[in-house]
Amino acid sequence: MRKTDDITHVAVLGSTGSIGQNTLEIISHFKDRFKVVGLSAGKNTKRLSHQIKTYKPDIVSLREKKDADELKDMKWDHPMEITWGPEGAEKVAGFDKNDVIISAITGINGLRPTLAAVKTGKRLGLANKESMVAAGALINQESSRSGAEVIPVDSEHSGVFQLLHKENLREVNKVILTASGGPFFQLDPKELENQSVESALNHPRWSMGKKITIDSATLMNKGLELIEAKWLFHLPPEKLGVLIHPQSIVHSLVEMRDGSVLAQLSRTDMKIPIQLALTYPHRRESLLPSLDLSKVKALDFFEVDFKKFPLLEMALKALSREQSFSIALNASNEAAVHSFLKKDIRFSDIWEVVIEVVEETEERSVNNIEDILKIDQETRKRTWEKIRKRN
Amino acid sequence: MRKTDDITHVAVLGSTGSIGQNTLEIISHFKDRFKVVGLSAGKNTKRLSHQIKTYKPDIVSLREKKDADELKDMKWDHPMEITWGPEGAEKVAGFDKNDVIISAITGINGLRPTLAAVKTGKRLGLANKESMVAAGALINQESSRSGAEVIPVDSEHSGVFQLLHKENLREVNKVILTASGGPFFQLDPKELENQSVESALNHPRWSMGKKITIDSATLMNKGLELIEAKWLFHLPPEKLGVLIHPQSIVHSLVEMRDGSVLAQLSRTDMKIPIQLALTYPHRRESLLPSLDLSKVKALDFFEVDFKKFPLLEMALKALSREQSFSIALNASNEAAVHSFLKKDIRFSDIWEVVIEVVEETEERSVNNIEDILKIDQETRKRTWEKIRKRN
């Protein structure tokens, strides 16, 4: 990681979302070490304006031109470039002053800016898992070309990253991501079908965005994380596994071939992996109180019942299929979850529709972003059609 | 670690004990990588003879001259030096062909051979915790002089070793050793007093020698391990802690200052740390089936009630006292436990006697082995006297 004047310059893509806000909070805490130089947001002009006042970035971007124009009309007491659209986010990602780019735009929209960040050869803190799911091979190719350092920004992968960084991959038998199991993992499969939006959003451990909370209830989130782990850590399918762990304290486990299992634990707070992505290879004092296992008392572990969570099973399949399979799985799931959130379909329709759509997708390898986005768009369309026909 | 012909030459001190036998079992499994060159034992001539036939070492030693003479009178089909006594064990430890010395003699008797091993500058696999407790400063001084690599051979310290080996000590907030709690940790203090030898020997998790099993029931074993950890990992007292964890699956935890906690888990089998001490920095396939957390189901953690385990509290004190304090604590405890095993004293007499004796010991720093052994002997004598007077 390149540093200027001992201050690390950070761009935050998706600055008004949950990861973005947490990133800025950490930067505020370590003012003498980090400086925000770029921010990119969606439609939350109000929150972005507030962030601009606090952090005085050199460049900002919004999704819509009208929002960017609104910002331009306001009075700012420092010079700043204001831009918009996908190209705007890419411009923030590729901004020359960046030392670290935190990529925290949700969904497939994060792909282009993430790729732009990887191409700079700087450090990328990756919270946008869809990038790796849809374009893992491409991102790995670009990062080895540019020398970019990709550090995962979510609890499970950050845990694996910490555990693996000093181990020899040949000596690793298995990397296990834990899943809280969401609100339904103890229900009968029959009881799952008609779960309401409200009950699916009632996650027992993490407070997150709506899309990812639904993905946690179907365990699709863990499926996407497995695919992400495959690309991040160069792991073959047989070395990846999942365990249900309702307390979400142990985030991941690495089983070494000599019988030792290494684990990473922490409070369920995104600030921990975000901070590590900023400070790695160093670790700075946490803003949080330390984890007291005698207060947590028990850590429980259960096998996953794949029959109950067919989307997780599909994600496991995706590990040994062509990239198009993962792209379609992710796109169709994103479309179906949004329909569920709008109450257009039942809970169990999510996986029924997604599995049908993915199985109808022609499998092929994909080597450029245009093809990736084309498969993504086509899959969404077919998902919407299927949902329309159902209703 | 120096290697000859790609074969690592191993000496096992205490070869007929539990750790010794496990070490030889691993070596048998990895015949193409390890060769036994030296064995030292106590009085078990029969088992040692058997080991000699199997492993054909170049040098062996027994505690007593008469046992060595008995061995010399037997017919061996390979040339071998047979020696005896403390000097014999030291000779095995310092044998020129050794690449690795596993020090697994129990009690303070392991100190001289351990020091002899450290002085060779080879790798030392240290299972004799009393060496570090009584002579930590001296061993560290000798190992930095000779360049010897000290790798701990017990589950807790091997876990810490694996977790710390590439972390920056300044970034470590706390190293926590887990204790199973032994058979009594859920009893009332009042119920502890009159526990029988039989019930104290009934350890719920580990099958070990008698002395260490009693030390597990008083939690003194964990106390000795804390003192050992202080010297092995150069940790100040405030960075050391203990948690009760009845399942003994998590052996140790390292809390980093950024809020991440790294943990090492495995089956409760000594072969795992022994194997690592032999193969480090590499890891070889385990002889054991892998750990399945979904079968273990729950990992529980409890705070230690120090009032119930006053010897552990004494060990915590020892962390910030002169070495003489640790020497006396260990020696007096060893004497008192043997009296308890002979049913001369009650269970609670162990700590009552030990605490009295240690508090009467004049505190001072100790820099040579003669002084260490003198304090050790004097303390034992005072302990026996106190026990005699009580009865």
C-alpha cells in the first residue's frame, strides 16, 4: 500500500450505506492516519452532503445527474469535483490520490467501480461480494496484472484472510465459513414456505440491509460467500464448507491437515473487518470493548440441512461450474428477493424461481465485463418474466 | 533445524512416558522423515528394551546404574551406548547426531536434560513445563545464546505458538489459555475439601499421568502453564489470562488489539502438538480423524472462580514475582500432590500447605541451575516437614 505523508488516502464507494458509514466512523477515529479523498453514493444526497462537510473529499459521485447538479448548486468551502453515474463511481475508484479504495456498493452495480479500483494496483477493501461472485476470474486476473492487494471486508472472509495469511495453502484441508442460520434454520422445511417479509427481515444477530437479510434467511448469503471465498483464496470446491453457528462469534475456521483448526472470533460488528482492511498488515486499537467469551457462554455448531436451503446447495454447485452459473444465480436471486420484498412472491418462491432460471441458463466461461453484465441483465429479465407468469 | 540426508534425527527424553510413547508412534508413522537416535527413560527397562528393538537408537539412558547394567547384559543387534543417571539423560540430550530433542521427562528432573538440549542450539520440543516454570529466564538466555528453537509440546502452548508465530506481540492484548476445569470446577468450595484421590484422578477429558491429573483438579496445572507461557512467549502478566472451557477443544485464544480473537482448536490428543514440534514450519497429514464441530455441538466458556482454586491464584502472583517464587510453588506443589496421592493429606491440604510454604520462602532472583535446584530441594523438605507436623 502506497502512502503519502504517512497519511493513507481513502476512497469510499457506497459511502452512505452501512459499510460506508462504518468506514467513515473508523477514519474519524484515526484522523491522524487516514484522510478521505473520494466518496461515491447512490441517491442519498442529504447524507452525502453531510459527509462532504465532514471529510472534505476531492471527488464525489452520485448515481443520478440531477442529484449531482443539486450538489453543484450548493456552496462548498473547499474545491471538489462532482460527478455522476456508473462512470462517476469508476472515476472515484480510479482517482489518482487514492491509496485504499473501500468498495461497498451493494449488488452488481458495484462491479464496474470494483474493477476500476483493482486496475489501479492500489489496495482494495472489498465489501461488494457480487463482484467476486460474478467476475472472480476477471478480478483475480486484473489484480495480478496491476499488483492490487484485495482485502476482504466482511467478517467471514476477513477471518479466513487473517488465518490463512501465514499458512501454506497446500497444508489447508478445509476452510469453513459459519452461518448464523438466520431466523428460520430450526424450522421444518414445510414451515418455510409462507414466511412473511417481516419475519424474514427479523435477523437474530446482524443488523444489515434488507437484501442481505433475506439472503441470510435463505442462506443464499452464505452461498455467495462460498463462491467469493473460492476466488479470494484460490480454493477448490472440496476445500470449502459451511457450519451453522447461531451466535455468529466464530466467523470462520481453517482446518489444517495436521488436525489443528484455527478460528477467528470477534463481536458481530463490521467495524472490525473494515478497520483491518485499512490498517493491514498492522492492527490498531479497536473502538469496541473486547470480546468476553465467559459472557457469551456457549458457542453452538450445527450441520447445514441443504434440503431446507436449496439456494445454498445451488451455490455449492456453482463452485465447480462455469462463471456464467454464478452470475445467473446471483442475478436471479437479486431479482427474486426484490420481488419477495415487494410481496409479489412467497418466501419459498425465491428459490423455486431462481433454481428454474439458473438451470435454464446456458453455461459458459466469461472473460469480459460486457458479457458478465449481459448475462446478468438477461437473467434478471427471465426471472421477472417467470414471476409475472406465476402471478 | 539442521537436517541430515533429509531425515530428521530425534532424541526422546522420557521415552517410556505418555508423551514419549506418542512421539515414537508419530515417528513410526513418518519413518521416511524421522529417525530415533537417542532415548532416555526412568525405570521402565522392559518398555525401553522394546523401544530399543524397534527404533535402534545410538544412545540410551536409564535413571539407575543397575538398570543400565541390566541392559548392557542383554544382546543387541546394533551398536549402542548405554548410560545412566542425570548425566546420562544430559548426554542423550546433548548427543551430536540430534536434530530435535523432545523433552518429556516429568517434574523438575527434566530441568538438567532440557538445559543440556537448549545449549546444543538444536530444536527443542518442550513438554517438561517445570523447566520453564523453574528456570524460564535461564532457558531463554541459553536459547538466545545457542540459537536453539524452543517449540512447546502441549496443547495450550502449541496453540498459542501457532497463533502468535507471525503476529506482532505489540498488537496482542491478551493470551488466554483454556482449562477444562477438571472434575470439580462446578462444586462449592466447601465440597472440595475432602475429595478422594480416586475422584480427583477421574479427569473428564484428558487421560494423563497422576501428578498432572491432580494438578488439573486444583487448576495448578493451568497455573504452571501460565508461568510457562510468560517465558515461552515473553508476555507480561497483564497479557495472560485463563478461561474454563470444559470441552477442551479450544486450547488457547489470542486477543488482538483490533478486537479480533484468534483461536486454536483440535481433538484432545497430544499427538497433534507433538507432531507439529517435529514437522514445524510444515504440517503433515494427521493420524487422527478431523475435528467435526457439529458433533461436538457446543463449546462452553466460564470465568474462573479464583477463590475456589487458590493455587491458580498463587501462580498468577508468581507471574510478577522473582523466579524463586515459581520454583518454590512448583516444588512444594509436587511434594504436596505426592503426599495426597499417598493419602497422607486431604485434597484441600494441598493448597493450604503449598501456600504456607511459598509464603515463607525468601524471594530472590536466580541465575544458575545449582541455586534453582537448591531452592527446589529446600522447599520440598519444608513441605514434607509441614505435612509431617500436620499429621
